[in-house]
Amino acid sequence: MSERRVKWQCRRGMRELDVLLGTYLEKQYGNSDESQKAAFRRVLELPDPDLIGYLLSGNNPADPELADVIDQIRGKASA
């Protein structure tokens, strides 16, 4: 998947999600290894209610790869 497509998928229509996902894309995605990039693309496939729960409500996904990316997204947004 092209980075352009990934950038488009970061646009969710909810400002908070757009900021969190866009910040991760700009600051972290390019420096990530392929497995981390794949995990981020999987995060982008999640429905918005799940993303809201993970990124804004502090819930954690059961999948450890997704949980790692969610933690990174949360960390980058507060940096």
C-alpha cells in the first residue's frame, strides 16, 4: 500500500483521530520497520468506534502488535 493511500486512510472525519493518526504518520511511520508499518495499516482498517476506544478512552486491543502501535500513537501525540 502506498504512503499516499495510508495518508488518506488517516483522515477519519473526527478531528481527534485525524490529529493522532496524522501525527504518527508524519513522525513515526517513515522510520518504522515493515512489521510496524503493517500493524499501523491494520489499525487503519479498524472501525472508528474501536479507534476511539483505543486512542481516546485508553482501551487496549488484544493483539500485541496492534497494542504496540496504539501505544506509539498515543506517545507521539503527546510529544
